[in-house]
Amino acid sequence: MRKILFLLLISFFSFLNAQTKVSGIVIDEFDSPVAFANIIFKGSSEGTITNDNGRFYFESEETYDTILVSFIGYETQELQLASKVNYELEIILKESTEQLDEVVIYTGKQSKKNNPAIDILKKIWAKKRENGVNKFKTYQYDKYEKVEFDLNTIDSALIKSRLFKGLEFIFADLDTSRITGKTYLPMFLNEVFSKVYGDNRLALRKEDVLGNKNSGFGGNQAITAFVEDLYSDYNIYDNYLKFFDKSFTSPLSKTGVDTYNYVLSDSTFIDNKWCYNIIYYPRRKNELTFKGDFWVNDSTFAVKKINLEVTKSANINWVKEIYIEQDFNVVNDSVFLLKRDYMLSDFAFSKKEKSRGVYGKRTTVFDNYIFDQEKGEAFYKSESDPYDPRVFDRDTTFWKNARLERLNEDEAGIFQLLDTLKTVPKFNTYYDIVSVLGSGYIEIDKWNLDIGDIYSTFGINDAEGIRVRGGARTFFGQNDPWRLEAYTAYGFDDKKFKHGVSGKFLLDRKNRLIISGGHRRDVEQLGLSLTSTNDVLGRSIASSSLVSVGNNNRLTNINLSVFNAEIEPIKNFRVLVGSSFRTLSSALPEDFSLDYVDTSSPTGISSEVKQFDINTTLVYTPGKRTIGYGVERLNINDNHSTLLFNYTKGISGFLESDFDYERVQFSYTQPWQIGGFGRLTSTVELGKTFGEVPLGLLSVIPGNQTVFSLYKTFPNLDFYEFVTDTYATVHLEHNFNGRLFSRIPFLRKLNLREIVGLRGAWGQISDENIALSAPTNIPLLAPDEQIYWEYSLGIGNIFKIFRIDFNFRGNYLENPDARAFGVTGSFGFNF
């Protein structure tokens, strides 16, 4: 959601020295568009490929007077250009009458046999580990990266619209994209210069950021995190290239022959190296594929140049175009090193040709390669500080030397444009609106306070009826070393006020030593998680769900005080030690009782649990990337695994605490990118409680009586249907990202995505714990006879934002009010 809102923000809101510009359409003799036709400037290797509709646009900084247009099965057309700028050309290709000896020619799908292009491709596979920095023991190089966002498809109607009234001055200098031919206005620029070191023998890599410069909304770390996640590194030699959480089949992959058509088109000298030109385009529509061409050396079979353009039919949302160029530098007869990487993404709500959107452009330049200089393992394990204030305060002399590619006039003008815009009230209003939608908080700068979050303002549940909530937090900046938060809420049925307050303090930035504490008194649905809640501000969706399935009346009054200390001695490894004191009682005792046997009570029964616990938690998240250095950081990626171990010791007597017990819990969550077959997410959870405890302290197999699809819950279980003191659960969910539906003709154009899920739970509850909680008015059952299981079949990407899941219960259908079938759903903005 944060990513899409950022694009909306940019939407609210130069000069390239191109000498030759050409655009138009390529058709055959029957007026049908010719997709994937090859067009180049004669006497050069500069060119492009027509899109699915036969249209093209490209340009060059050089002056050319002739283009060549070719495609398999057609005669090559040579066309003289009347001027430097030639738009809306119509080029007609005639069917070829010639036959080549080397390969059988087809229009459309190409043969996999006796195809010289595929023979070359096989040699690329064999040599890919020998090319580039992989040939050396160690390597280092300079890396300069600039990321830019531009408002595109600007016309007079947009300029004169009420949206930009009073902001017309920003359109004074517009330019034209060399890829799409559309006008655009730069609005954001981020530059980073770093030195990269690597050791192939130790499989270690280190990147020291030496300079970071932002324009536009650079102070907003949510935007910076979005940029970091959006433009993750990739290697064209990998089988799959990951963009926008999707895996695209690389044209250089070993599975490419089943995904792409390949054609050997041309050969020529590039930088004194004889290279072959191979055109490729997808065999099927609606798959995550590219079209384009590449030049490969005839002896090393290293790629010299490649361009990749995502086909318009690819099953990806909010992105109309993705275009990639990579150029490799020839160091000697056997070494080709990446010199320049360029990526353009056209974000838009519609894939129609004239729809407006936002360009996201990343340019990365590599230089000053040095090889086989020993650094030692300790060098790679020592980390520089990417948030050192000096990194963000480099002078003009530093950037003059650091820019391996100079800024053009438009890019250099962004800094001045944004400084001017920030003085315009209307622009600040737009910025504030989108900032509120993205963060959920309303900023009050003069008080250094945020009001919110606004998304928790309204709710409904059986105990409170209609519920309203208001809250606030301190906010001096995004890297605050401390933060205070508080809220209050009121239920109109129970006529009670609730509240929560918390504080977090970062004491040591290097080791991430944080102390935190807080207090909360509220109504909560505790049957949604296997772990006890120690969050004094969080609230489950089940506690305020507007629509529930069955009787959603098993709610708990919770009075919670916590104190925690946290440290991160090793990157992505956190140790948390804390204590909590909880008082639990039923919010609706007539429907849901937490009563238990208490011999010290005059009645022999108690309805309230008082419990003091000491907790130790270890969390390891290898591969996790974050941004910021304050007490609260932002996550950049979600493709990392999470291992969690928790030990809880309950102590009786202290603060009138009721029970002595011990609990150990372990969970492991792992996302798996399974090539072109989508993404699998798996979670395993194990736990055991030692000692006798009542219902309020037992482990509940997480049911789900909401209408929302919630991962790690069982949508066909009611809350508290299964209660355990020993348990094991497994959750598997796989999103095929449209891989199957793209094979079905009548579903292909809908770009739907298929999701399957499988869930299982096993558990036990001791006779002693059953007897202790005998006074309760709900059955205490555990899935001990056989593993309880469910499966689901889901359809995602409905109208690009909705998902619906059909959930089936596998067994224990004899349980009271067991739900054999249910439907849940969710919505959100996903690529």
C-alpha cells in the first residue's frame, strides 16, 4: 500500500541532446501490426523492437539518415529519414520469398531444432560463470546510482487543469523520453556513490556508501525505502529476474528455450569485438516475460549489450512499461564487465497508450575495477555506517568527482524546482493529504506531534458495540532516538473508556539497545495468535471487525503492563528480555467464561487471572534489510526468513501473580520464490507449556471468524475451538501469479492469479489443565486424535485489488457448530 501511495504522491506533481528521433508503426501487407520487428539505425547497433501493437519509438545522440526494419519471414526494409525528427511513420513489410539454408523460417513461433540462436544461447550458459567479476579471486569497483521519478504524458489539458492551477511554472521545461517518446517532468532525484568489495572464494561482499544526496521528497524515509525495494540488484545471467515481487524469466536462462522464440538476426563489430545479434520474444502471452535483443561476443560468449522490455500482456499491475538496458565494457580478450545499467518503469493505473503515469528511472554506472587485492575476512565483516551524517553532507567537489555520469540539465534543475515548490501552499496541501493516507497520521509540526492512526478510529465488536479511538505520538523526525505513543477509546455498549501508552528509547545506536515499556487496558480477541500479546498499542483485526462469522463473543478484558530491553549484537539477530503483568477476565462472561478452580477463593472459583511473566525472545531474520537508524526503522524487503524462539517463565506470588509455569515456543517462516511458478510462503510453529495453567494462559489454535483472509490462522475454526498446552502447526500458501490462468484462453485477459493454501494443526491438553478450567462454559478440545487440516483455493487480482478465498475444512466436522466451508477475502494494491 505504501508503494502505491508514493506513486500517487509523485502523480500530483531537461534537456537530452538527442539528434535523431523516430516513431511509428510496422504493419504487413494486410494492415496487421507486426509485433517484435527489429528496427536499427543503419551502420550502428542502436535500435529497438516494436511492441505488441507494432508501435515503436527510439532515438540516438548521433545523427542518422537511414533505418533498417526486419522480421522473420519478411523482406528487410531500408527507409530514408527526411529529417532528424520523424514521428508517426508507417512501415509496411512484405513477405519474404527467400529461404535460408541454416534454419527453417517461421513467422511467430521459432523452431528449437537447428536454430543457430539457441546454439549460441547454450554456449552463453556454459560460459556465464567465467565472465565478469567471477573470474577473479577478489574484486572492487566504484558504483554511482541515480534514481529519478518523473510525471509523464503531459499535455495542455493537464497543464490547464484545476489540479495544477497556480503551479503552471513547473511545466516550463519539459523533455521527451528516449524510450517512449512521451513528455515528462522530473520530480525526484536520489544519488548514491559507494565502493563495492567482494571475495569470490569466501562468498563475501561489502558495500561502503560514501555519499547520498536527495532532492524532492528525499527526507521521507518511506519513499527512500520504496525506492530501495523497487530497484533491487539483479543479474541478467540468472534464470529469473525479480522485479515488483514477481519473477520474470530471463532471456539468458536455461528455461528460456521453452519461454522465448530466438532469432539470429545480425553480426558486426562492437568495440572491435565481433558480436552476434539475437532477437527474442515470448512464445505465449500473459506470462512474466520480456522482449528485446542482445549482442554476444563470438569467442567468450559474454553479453556485450542487452535490452529487455516487459510485454504489455504480462500479468503485472500498475506498471505499463519496464525497459532495461545493460552495457558491458571490454577489458581484454576474455573479460567483459558491467559498465552501465539503466531501468525505466512506467507506473500507471491503466495500460492504455495515452494514460498518464510516473516514470521511475534508475541509472547505475560502474568504474575503476580492481582485482585480486587481498582484504581479509575481517574487512568484509566490519560494517560502515550508511547513516553517518557526513554521508548526507558531501560538498559539490565530492559530487563532481563521484558522478560517473553527469547530470543532464533537467536532473540538475530538480533541486531548484523542489525548493520553489515547497514554498507553494497548494503543493504542500497535496503533499500533506497523500502523506496522511500513506502513514495514517496527521502531522502537527509546531507541536512535534502526529495524530492517529486514523485507520483505527472506528470499530465494532460484541462487547463494546460501536467503538471510537483517538491517539497521538511524538514525532521530531524519522530517526528519533525516542518515541512516546498513547491512545484512548470508548465503547458505546459497555460505556467504558480504554487506553494505552508506551515509550521506546534507543540507548545505543551501534548495537540497537532499546528499552521500552507501557500500559494498556482494553478489550481484545486473544484467540487469533499462538503467542501471548505483549503489545500495549497493537490491536487485532478480529477485535473490531465490522462483519463476523458466527458468534464472535469470546473477547477478553486485558490489563497489561510491560517492560522490555532489546539488543541487536549481530546484524539481523535480536535478543529481547522483558517482563509483563497481565490481568485477564472475560468481556462477556455469560457467553465466554475464563473461570478456573481456585481453592483460595471463598467460592472455589476465580474469574480473573493475574499473571507476572519473564520473557526471553531470540529473533533471527537473515537477509532482512532496513532503513533508518532511529528507535523505529522501516523494512525494505519482505523476502527474508524469520526464526523465532521464545521462553516464558510465569512466577506466582510476585504482585499477587497466580501461576508458576514455563513455556517454550519456536516458529520459522520462509518465503520461497519458485522460479516462474510464483511464491510459496511457509510457516512452522511449535510450542509446549510446562505446569498447570487455566484457559486464559493456554495456547489457542488461531481460528478466524472475520471475513478477511489472515495468514497463520485457520478460517474454518471458531475462536477457542481448539485449546492446547502442546502444539504444532504448519501453514503453506502458494501464489502462482497467474501462471496457470494464463494458459486458459477465456481467462487470460483477466490477469487473475491463483492461490492455494494448506494448513494443519496438532495439539494436546493435559487432564490437569482440563480439570483446572472445568468451570468454564466452553468445551476444551485439542486436535490430538488426528491432525486438523484445511485447504483453500483462492483467486487474486480481481479488478487488480481484490482477492477471494474458498476455504474447506478437512476433518473434525463433528465439533459443535463446525464450519465445513467458508469464504474470506482481502483487498490491497499489489504489483
